[in-house]
Amino acid sequence: MIARILAGIKRRWHSFAAARAVRRGNVVLYGPARVDLAPDGVAVVCLVKDAAYFVRGFIEHHQALGLRHIVIVDNGSSDDTVAIAAGYDDVTVIANTLPAKRYEVLLRDIAARQVLRGGWVLFADADEMFEVPMGAPLGRLVGYLNAHGFTAMVTQMLDLFSPLPYGVGKGWSYAEVVAQADSYSLSSVASVPYHDRAQVGFSWFLDSNQGDVALKIGGVRREVFGEACFLSKHSLVRNAGGVLMTHPHCASGVRVADVTGVLRHYKLAGDYLARDRASVEAGTWDHSEDAKRLAAAKGGDNFVIKPAEAQGYAGPERLVDQGFLEASAAYRAFIT
């Protein structure tokens, strides 16, 4: 009994010390240090390092979608990431060089709570582009979430890729990738019940949540590269003043919406093997996903991503029809 109490005190102390280190390490390089959002306002928080390839497209996509502010947390970039982000209005750039593989969740969560007040926070990576389910305006989606008392929405990552040989697309700009790498595959995607302890490795973070949408595992990166891909994230969270992110894929103590969004995921964009090689050499992450892609991509420039079934991306409505996304009857009625 005493040992458990002491262990709990030690865990809480380590958590407190880690959060304090992140807060002290955050330095606002550009943009407002505080942004107040209306109840239907949404801001995006993105943790990056050497993301110059993606950051312009990321910012422009989400500003066009209607997000009110963008918070870029730069984790020690040596490229033009910060300079590019600082060229846009309604953007805050925070620098923090604590190692992401240890502080990833806190780097995102504390930056969000430090800068943003009220509204909703969308957590997304630089190679992800959020789309509203069923093509509704962003404000209509948030209006639905607020009206029904939801405090989080699950998104599903959809890996998009080019069916052409690697050598053809590795020199593409990100804009060219978005325009041309529009293939995806659902043949290796599995659905998992929301509270399935056997298949959700972080299920204890979900115990306090109300929700029953399906979570997704697998996809083309598992089929082609052998990665252990968990595709679901609690990306959109109401900013009510408490902790927003408790795990890279989830929030805790939330009421999960009966509709899911999509994150168009461009992990396989451009010269992705060069990025994977740099990540492995730098030891950026503890997981082995980057190394698995390098090992599986045989043939150099002639390598082709060939899942059993591939199709062209036709928007989130099609993904609802295919069962990859969910949209309740209540949501459909609200947006129409």
C-alpha cells in the first residue's frame, strides 16, 4: 500500500517537473502570445521540426478552411520552417527544443493552453490536412458539436499516395503532391470498438470518455511497409481550460461526437524516404516506423506503392459511404 502511494507521488512529481520544463522552454518567436476564440472558433496546433516542405501548404489549407489561428510549435528546425510560418497573419510561432520523443504530448498541450483561450483546438501534424465530414462548413460542424454538448471529435488518418514510381514523384513540390498523389486503400483497415482494451494499447486514457465511434487500425502503410498504424486521433477538442491532450492520439474526460472527420495524411509525399532516413539517423522517434519504410522500399526510384486495392480520393462523403468515417442521422440533419 505504501509502495503504491509513493509510486503515485513520484509519477505526479515527474509529470509536474516535465510540464514546468516545457512551460519554461516555450519562447514566442512570432505572432500574438494570447488569442481569444469565440465559442465556434477553431485554432490549429502543430508540432514541427524541419517541416519547410509542408508548412506553407498546411497553413494555407487550414486558413482557407476557416480556422481562426494557427500555432506552430517549432522543435529546433534548421530549415526555413520558422521563416515561412512567420510570413503569414494569424500565426503564432513558439520555439521549444526539448526532445519531442519524450515531451511530444506536453509540447502540444501546453502551447495550446498557453496561447489559446476558449473555442476549439485542432491538433494536426504538418503532413495532415483536416476536412470537415460530409463537406459542411467548419462553423456548421462546430455549431453541431456545441449544440449537442460534445467536447471532442475523432478524426481518421487517410494515407494518400501516388501510384507512380518513387523516382517520378520524389521531386514534386508539396502542392504537386496534393494535386497528384490522390490514391488510397482501405483494404487493410480494421475497425475497433472504442473501449476495446485488447486492441487499443492506450485504452486507459479512454476510460473516462463517453463515446462509441469506431477506431481504425492499419491501412496502406501496414499493408505495404508492415507498420503498426493506429489511424484514429481525438484531434478536435473543446478548449474549456483544462488539459487538452493526454496521449498523441487522444484526450481524456471528453464526450466524443457521433461524427468523425478525416485527416488527409501525406506521410508518403515527395522524397519521403530521404525524410525517413534523416529521422532514423537523428533518432527523432523511438518507434521503428521510419526504418520499416526504408527496409520495405526495394528498388530505389523504381519502387511503387501497390496495395491490393487502390482508388482515387473523392472526398469525405465517399469515405462515409465506405464506412471509414461516421456521420449520424442527427449530424446529417443538422448540416442540411
